[in-house]
Amino acid sequence: MLVIKLLEQRVESIYSQKINECIARRRQDVMDQSQELAPQKGRDRDENEVRRIAEREGRRIRRQRVRELRGFSNHVEGMSSDEETTETEQINARAQRDVIDQDAQHVFEDVLEEFSTIDGVLRRFETWKMFDCEAYTEAYVSLCLPKLLGPLIRMQILLWNPFSQGAQELEKSQWYNSLVMFCQDETESEDSLRKDSDVQLLPRIIEKVIIPKLTQLVSLCWDPLSSTQTVSLVGLVTKFVQDYPTVTHSSKFLNSLLKSVVDKMKVAVENDVYIPIYPRQRMSEAKVNAFFLRQCAVATKLLSNLVRWQGIISDDLLSQIALDALLTRYLVMAMRSSPPLQAANLCQMVGSALPRVWLQVCVHPPQLTPFLNEAKSIAKQLDFDKPLERDALERLSSILKAIT
């Protein structure tokens, strides 16, 4: 177990190092841009800052070219993930994973196959159940199997990355299929299945082995600002909750996972959201306004990622983080400091990010009220005789319906 844990820590170190470097770089980019626009005359840039600025702009230009090649013309600056890694970094990470994979092959090299493989272990218990089902039941084997198989399964999912591979990678695995087929009998009926405690084997493995690993990876490696990671993670947790009867909100393993998710959300809101409020005369400067809008888009993207958890995390808790701490504190304030048309566009972008159920009449969480009131105020400021403002007003219609 000690060797397995050390191998897991080595994998976690590779994943967390990459994401932590991306997060640190992103935060440094925001600080650099903020300083570039600060009214500090005669400030000299050091070599590191000049290099960072060049690298930042280079990454943005490359992403823009990729979008142009793919025909994405409606991109909003700030919505893309800045997670690029160099080819050298990718090669090094691959080499490290290969070394870990090779080391993992030696963990059970001194153990007979029937005791070191999931199929081998399951065959022995299947034989026991077949020839002496009463003793098998009295020994509570069904409750012991998840703990017994845990180390073997942890070795099988050693390099699993839930933020890119999701549930499909698990369900295609040989060990997963072996658990599904364990003690399957062609003569079994729905009634006999209901009485067979081994039907719960796979759900228990998901709850007691897979979810604890996922919890650890979330706490170390999940970036809430990454839409790709968040979509994969939310899809995975949703599938676990929907498909496996042991994964309920009374499960201490699921609650531990959701606590890690909430903790990471709070850290992201506290450290990854920065919307500068400039005087009106400075907002007319192209670079200042572009940075302001970019940071608004980043905050909206984070809001969109947070509310993807609606239905999994309680609305009360999710509202405190996504609406009180992020929407009202940052984005509503940004709308109030913007010209009506720009405020309307931001309002519409935020409205598109919110769950549809929250925008139904009289159903929305109370924490959404400041935003809805601001939307109403913005709508009154728009000039219906101006085409652009009229279009903006029409786009606000779904938000305004929630008020009436």
C-alpha cells in the first residue's frame, strides 16, 4: 500500500505541477496588464516582465490563429483557456508518466497471478460463492470485496486523468467489465438479482475507491476557470450520482468530494477574479476598455463554470459562491460602471451563463435579485431608436421576463 500511495503521489505531482504553473502564469499576466495600464510615468520594465508580456501576447496570437482556421468568428476575449504547454514540457510529462508506468509493473511481480489480478481474485470468490453460497454470505464477502480489490483497482487507474478522460475511460477498462460480469448467471431473474448483494459491488467500488481518488485529484489539480476540465468533472460526478445507487448525498465519500469542489470554487473566486474600475474618462481608452472587458469575460466564464454544478451542489451554497461572492460583488459592479450598451452586452452574457431554471419567474434564488434589478435599470437606459441598443434590449428579454 505504501508503494501504491507513493506512485499515486508521483502522478499527482505531474498533474498538479502543470496546472499550478498555468494558474500562476495566468495570475501574473493579470498583474502585468494591470501595471501596464496604471498611470505610472517613467516606470521601467525589467527583463522578466518584458519576456512575460511577449510570451503572453504570443500565446494569444497563436490561439487567435487557431480560432480563425476553425472558423470561430464570434470569440469573446477572456473566454479561452490559457493552458498551453510547450512541446518540451509535454515530452517531459510523457516521459515521467512512462517511468511511473514501468515502475508500477514491478509492484506485484512477486505475487501469483491469481492473487495479483482483479480477474484472478474474482474467480476465487466466484468459485466460493458457487460451491458454498451460505458460507460466502455469512462471511459478508460482498462488503469486504471493495476494500480487498481497492489496491488492485488503484493500480489500474494510476494514470487516469478525470479532467480529460472522464467516465468513458473507466467503463472501457477490463477491470470495470470484470466487475460488471462478476457472478453473472444466465438463469438469474429480477427477483434473484434484488436479493444478491454482489449486485452492489461495482457501485461500492465507484463510491469507495474511485471517488476518493477523484477527491484527491480535485483538491490538487482542478482549475475551476478551465471549462474543459469543469465540463468533464461535472459530467463524471453527474454520471456517478445518476448511475450508481450507493453514490447519494448521504455518502461520506461523495460529500468529501463536493467539499473539495466547493473549497476550490471559493479559492478561484478569491484569487482569479479581478475587474478594475476605472474613471469614465479612462474607459474611453482602447487598451483600458479592452482589459476591463477581458476581465469581465473571465469572471463570466468562471460564473458559467461554477453554475454547471447546479443540481449537484445545493442552490443555497452555490448561490453564496456564484451569485453573492462573484456576480453581485464583481460583475454587477462592473455593469454599473459601464455605458448602457456595454452594460447590456455584459448583462446578456451573464444571463446566458446562468441556469435556465434560475431565470424562471419567481423561482430564482434571492441572491439573484441585485442582478435582475440591474438588468431592469440597464433596459430603461437603452434608446430603442438606436439599432444597436434596440438589439441589446431584445437580447435582454429572457432576463427581464424573470422580473415580471
